[in-house]
Amino acid sequence: MQDGVKRTLAKLPQVMTRTDLKKSTIYFWMSRGKFPKPMKIGDRAVAWRIADIEAWEAAQRPASELSAT
């Protein structure tokens, strides 16, 4: 993987740490369309776009928190 790509993608452990969600919750919410889906980066590997995770995080914040910034 190129350096620029590494900074724009996150594997599951990073996503779990960043979102404070467990693997089962991430995959359950993905199946319901409530969490971004990863992209395939290899035969048996996937990664999430950090921009997608950031957008999901922003959508989770209450409107009152967004207007305070």
C-alpha cells in the first residue's frame, strides 16, 4: 500500500478504537445501512475510508453539539 493510501484507510482494529464499537456492532449496523461499508483492499482484507468514518461520526453528534462549535 502507498503511504497516502495508508493515511486515508483504517482497518477494523483502528475503526473499533476510533468509534468505541465492537466488531459485532459494526457489522450489524453495516447490515442495516447504519454504518459505512469497507472497501476491499486484498483477497481477504478490507479497510474503511477514514473520510467515511469521519462523516459517520459527525452524523452521530447531536445538533446542539454541532451548533456550539
